[in-house]
Amino acid sequence: MGSVVDRFRERVVGINAGGASASVKSSTATGNGILGINIDGPSASLISSASGNGEGGISVNGDATQIRGNRAEANGFAGGSSDLAGLGIVAFGYTKAPVGTNIARGNDDPTECNPASLC
């Protein structure tokens, strides 16, 4: 059994990966307090799903990321209420906006993905 800090971290972010060429594949993150999946680093690759997470589904920070084939549903309803801010998939920290064929539905923010080219 992990420490209190480890257990808290697990409840806040389901999957957290970082570093150059970080990769998360065939994973599912459900019911986490803040984010389902968080990847931080250049040339990251992600093919997974996130649903029912408190503030957002998938967050990717870095340039030259590959964000394709992901699914993000029903994220962003922390405490069961809506504030219209919970995205399914969000990317930032890039010089060229990533594109992908991802599915994002029923997330609290009606735009579903940021940038929109991800969905």
C-alpha cells in the first residue's frame, strides 16, 4: 500500500507520463478527481481513453505530439455539476497545432477539444 501522498496523487490524475517521447497506449482512466490522462513532453504519443474524470479527460503538453485514436467521454463534471469548462481533450505547449481523429462526447465544455482540430 502506498503512502498518503501516493494515494492522493492517484485520485487526482489517473495516468501521468512525462519526458521526451512519452507514450501511453491502450489505457483507460476513469473517475479521477482532476484529469484522466496527463502527458508532458515533446514528441509524446497517446492512444487511450478517459471517462468520468472531474475536470477533464486528456491533457497533452508538448510539441510534435501524436494524439490520434483517443476517446474522451463525460469528463468535467466535478461533484456532479456543470461549469461548462471540462474538456475531453486539450493540447498546449506546441508550435504547430496537433491534429487527430479522436472521439470526444458528452464532456462538460461543449467544444469538446482544444484545439478543435483534435476532434
